[in-house]
Amino acid sequence: MTQTILRKHLMGRISADIVSVMVSVAVDKPYSYRVPDGMDVCRGSVVQVPLGPRKVMGVVWGEPKDQVAHNRLKDIDLAFDTPPLTDELMALVDWIAKYTLAQPGMVLRGVLRSPEAFGEDKPIAVFRFTGELPDRMTSARQRVIDVMQDGFAWQKRALVGETGVSPSVIEGMVKLGVLEQSFVPPPPIVQPPNPDHAPLQLNDEQKAALELLREHKPDEFGVSLLDGVTGSGKTEVFFEAVADCLRAGRQAVILLPEIALTHTFLKRFEDRFGARPGEWHSDMTPVQRARMWRSVARGKVQAVVGARSALFLPYPDLGLIVIDEEHDTAFKQADRVNYHARDMAVVRAHLAKARVILSSATPSVESRNNADQGRYAHVKMLGRFADAKMPDITAIDMKEDGPEKGEWIAPKLAREIFSALDKKEQVLLFLNRRGYAPLTLCRDCGYQYQCPDCSAWLVDHRFRGVLQCHHCGHEVQKPKTCKECGAEDSLIPIGPGIERIAEEAARRFPEARRVILSSDMGGIVAARERFEEIARGDYDLIIGTQLVAKGHHFPKLNLVGVLDADLGLAHGDPRAAEKTFQILTQVTGRAGRTGKAGRAFLQTYVPEHAVMQAMVCGDREAFYTHELRAREAAGLPPFGRLAALIISATEHDVAFGHARGLAVMAPKAPDEAKLKLFGPADAPVAMVRGRHRVRLLVQADKQFDLSGYVRYWLNEGPKVTGNLRVQVDIDPMSFY
Ligand code: ADP
Ligand code: ZN
């Protein structure tokens, strides 16, 4: 990390005290500012600068690019006392902006925090007993003195908690000279992890995997795909790679897809390394985040576990990035800056000369292809740890053996549930759809309840008595009479959501202790408590959405019923088969994690589909072979590139007209680019939050610079005016 001092570097140029600053707002390039006398900045310095009437955060990006007269420039307001951003992190910002077509200022905004993050930790006030006694002793004062006899320094809040006196008693004792207030640095945000604290004895397969991972040296770039079935012990293996990284004196970050998984994960980390890692996720307060940011920047945090945005923390010397459940679409951010954290992790590691471990039981087709091609090391773990076995999977053909009218659980699955419950085994019923029913209509007039602002049905959430739009969150109380024809009690639910399955389960298995888990019910803390209760065996029947599908270890669970295995297949999404394969593997993988072989049943209308066949035969290779071949034939990722453009406006004609204008202006590309343009067409969800959405999709050869092409196209194309908006999504993951 060379931080060139610009003042020296720039001697003899336009002027020694002008620098370019990237501000963290929606701008395309850095602006020039004067460095006032007495201020020392270098490339990477975090500063505050005036921008129009505002003060904004920014980073000194380098030498000035434009030749603006010295006297027309503004001064940098202040330079924060935080270590400069590393070249590597700044290069990452530039790279992401270029690739995703986001404005670099907006990418930088995801790296910086509020100004509180850039200072020192605030000292904390503590109190000590001076030995002086008050003239008048009260029982409250006596209690404080008793507690403080130990000679330690106490924080006010702790003292109040311990003695039960009011804060004013303590303040009074300070005035009397009985207590003395002083300031001390706060304790470190985390203790350093110890790579040798409690390593597990690895089994042979794990040892072999670790050896392969170690073929990449700790100070070299390299990517490994840790491809192992659920329960094969991948976590323990990548923990050893984390330990190697810590021993080499570099930082490690582990990205998780789901905040609900963080808690157990932190615990496992602590067991292994004797200290908690730094945490980074949406459940933290801004103050906690600011403190974590500056602790990382100052090299006080060696390991971080967090959500995708933890990738952008200012590690001084990042050595390892682990992406757990790398196939998970939660790593793709889809607002403001459209980036995929997995892909950006590879970019950052390349810039930082660091290693990447992509861990998954169901690798993305992209990563799997990179491994097949030898770009990534392919580390396979195909046995389950200890005596746990892979589940036995059966498809239930809903055309032949479907449930009775008004029920959703097929007779065959119901029989299995009865027999599992008899044997005191846990059962999971899985349906990836929140609410009671996806559609409500009036029996009398046929009116279908729709969101006023989106082209989406309102989902019946019966437990809460509301109809809700899953696109914009719009909610209405469920009406007693049809709002169209006024008929009374005429609304009927169509199709099942998880709440409806719970209702059926209550009716058919009244004896079973049941729990329902869905992301809209109760928040993180409640979910965490439920997970612990399930693991303890407090429930017989678990009814859940994808919240339960991921990562949890439920030792007593032995039977999984997937109520609608086809749910992911219906859309015009080129990754539909892959996503379905992944979720089905994850959820069926919950069964039989210790000892007995678990069983899983898939209710499907297409048992002959390649995904269902691969599931039933337990043949993941067959799935990847089939899927890779299909993608190659269609020129889809990873064999080709996609870019999606969503053009939206409050008027349909405006959006469509602009999209058509763009399509007409699409620049010609050379033949070898294999460029294809689809659309414009109304998006599958044609309206969201009152905005009409029109899509264009561009497909190109893998070698073609599609980002550069789209940038050129948009620059040359019709101007974006009024409330029009053009959103670009390179490598789109969703197609709604
Ligand atoms: P995966 O991440 O591949 O799904 P885990 O790493 O969660 O698998 O391991 C599955 C279970 O096996 C966990 O409960 C874990 O603690 C246990 N386990 C894995 N490896 C070992 C080991 N070497 N020694 C003891 N327990 C292990
Ligand atoms: Zn809506």
C-alpha cells in the first residue's frame, strides 16, 4: 500500500495544492479542490468539502484532472483523522462504477459512513472512590461507597444498575469530592481472534479439502469453490483458512446471505477463535456501525462476519473473503448500485492479492463453470460429516396423486407425516410463499383484489387481517363487503400461502406441536428464539418459508414436505431451474442431519422436469450438466452476458416511447459480439409504485465489453427527461 504524498508528487504541476476529490453523492467524476495551508492530505484521505450549498464527504482521489483557475476553486473544509483509503479499495470503487454503470460517487457512498466513523473512539466517563467520606452519610451514598470499595473505575450506568441509586446521587458525590470522574479509552470493540484457540479435529475429507485450499498462498490472489453437500463440514474447513489468514497477519471477512443466520454463526466463530468477530449487518445502530468502521480502518478488527456490504469496509490489508452460500441471490444488491457481492469479492481480492473461498452445497452455475474451466480451484466435499446421510427424495405427481379439493397436502405426504409424528420425528412443511393466499376474489362478481400502484395481486395475510402488496408493501384492511359489488362475505382466497398450510396442518394434525415461520412474522429476535426451540425439539411440525430453508441445523428433523416444488419454475427467468434446484436442495437438506437418513417429498406437476429428476436421483452432476448445456446452447450466462434496462415513468406511453427510442438508437456491434436486443416490452410486473415499467434486454458474447457498450448507447441515446428513469442492471438476477 503506497500512499503517495500528493504535495510532493505534484510539485511543478499546475499547482502543488490542488487535488481532485470524489464526493459521495451522485456525480460522475472527481472535482478539484484547493488544499488550504497547513492541511496535509494524500491520496485516499477522507475529507469534507463544500458542494454548492452543502457540505459533503469525499475522498482525495488524486491529481486534478481539469485545469480550473486556482482562484475559482473552493478549499477543502477539513481532513478527517482516519487512515487514508487504500489504493486497492479506491480501485475497487472505480472498477464497480465502470462495470455496473453506477456513478462512482454513489459507489463511494457505500464505502464511507457518517462523519462519526472517521474520528477516534470517544473516551468514556468513569468514577472512582476517592477515600473521602461525605459529611452527611445517607443510605444511598453508603451503598455506592460499599460497591466502590473494590477500587475499580465504574461507569455511571453500571453503578446505577448495581446500587439502584439515582444518577443525581452519583453527581452529588462527585461535587462533594467523594467520587472522582475521569475519562478512559473505551474497551476495544472486539478482542483479537486466536487462530489456535480451538481447532476441531478434521476428518479425512475435510483435511483433503483444506490441503487444496492451502495451495493458494495467503498473499496471492486465488479463488476456490468449496463445493460440498449440506452438513459436510464446510464451515469448519473455511474456518481453518481464516486461521491461516490471521496467522499471516491479514484480515478476513465472511459474508453471509441472511441476517437470521448470523447469530448462530457468530457463536460458532467464537467457539473456534475464542473471540467474537466484528459484526456488520442491518440490525446494528448507526453508532455501532460508525464504531465498527473506524475500528476496521484502524486495523483493530482482524475478522468480520456480515452482510454483503461488509465487503466494502476499509480493511488495511484484506487477505481472505469467504462467501458462505455463494449461490444465494441475496448477494446481489438491486437498488442504487446494482452489484453482485460475490463477483465484486473476486474483483477486490484480485486488487488486494487476497484469496476468495466460495462455499455452497449448490454452487451457482457461474461458479461451477469457472471451476470446470480451471479458473477456480474446485474443492469437493461429498460426504456428510460423521454418520449423517443424504435424504431420500420422492416426487409426488400432483396430476395423479394430488390432494382432495380444498386441501394442499397430498394423501401420500399426509401418511408420511402421520408416521413420522408417531415415531416422534420432526417434520418440516415448506412453501415459499408468505401470507394466507396469493389472490383474493369476490365469489359474486369475480373482482380480483389488486394493488392500486402495482400490477400485482394483494396477498391475504389472515393472521393480521390485511391484504398486502408484496411489491410495495401497500396494505388495506380486508373488507367485509366486496368493494366492487357490495356483496357480503363473498371474498374467497385462491391458492395457498404458508398461513393456509398452517391452518390445514392444524386441522389434520391437531395433536402435533406446531410452529409457523415466515419472514413477515415477528422479526429477527423472535425467529432466532424459534430456531433454538426447534433445535431443542419443542415442536413436531414446522411450517415455514425460505426463512427455514437456509443453513439451520435441526438435529431432530427427519421428514421434509415441499408443497409446491414448481413454484420457482413458472417465470420467464433464465435462472429459474437453477434457483429451484438450489432451494429444493437446501430445504430437503434439512432432513436427517444426524444419524438416520432423512426423507423428503416434492409435490410437483412436472415430475419429469430435469430439476425434479436430479433431485429424486440425488444426482447433482446431472443437474449441472443439463443446465450448463442448456445455457451454452442459448448463449446465456455464464456463456454469454446479459444487461437489463428498466425504463420507467408515471405515464406508460412516455416509458414505452423512450424505450423504443433507445432500441432504435442501439449502436451496431461487431459480429463476434453476438449482440441481441430483446424488447421493448412491458415488464412482467408492469407497474410498481405507480410507475410503468418497460424492459429492454441485451445479450452478448462473454468476451464483449457489454458495460462499455451500454454506457456508449445511453450517452448517444435520447435524453432522459421529466420523471423518466433508466435503470441499468448488468448481470441481472431478477427478471420481474
Ligand atoms: P456445512 O457448512 O457443510 O453444511 P457444517 O460445517 O455446518 O456443514 O457441519 C455440519 C455439522 O458437523 C456441524 O454441526 C459441525 O459442527 C459438525 N462438524 C463438522 N466438522 C466437524 C469436525 N471436524 N469435528 C466435529 N464436528 C464437526
Ligand atoms: Zn403495490
